[in-house]
Amino acid sequence: MEQAIVGFHLDEEQHWVAELACGHNQHVRHNPPWTNRPWVITEAGRTATLGRLLNCRKCDEGAPRDMPAV
């Protein structure tokens, strides 16, 4: 199920995590050549992707909401 990105935070390993409208979190790493997301590296890039839809597997699985970032 597609969900909008509503924010971002860094995890304990300093990887960017997208916060989705459904309450789930999803890593959005830039790790070429496997994952090419250069927009995640800059604040401007992350801001420009707010509202973009990502497929949320956790919604598809009926998983509970993730804990809010601290």
C-alpha cells in the first residue's frame, strides 16, 4: 500500500528513515549501486520528497504502527 512521506529521522546507525503517514517507518538509504537515492543526502532533497508515496510493506502485512522517533 502506498503511503506519503511526512518526515525523516536518523536511526542509531545514522541511516535516514522516512516517517510515513500511516505511522510506519522505512529506511531510505543511498547505497549505490543497489539503491540510488541521492536526494536523501541533503536536507533540501529530503524536504522536496515530503508527500512522495512509498510502498509500505508493513501496511500490506497489517503491522502495528512503529514507535515514534525520539
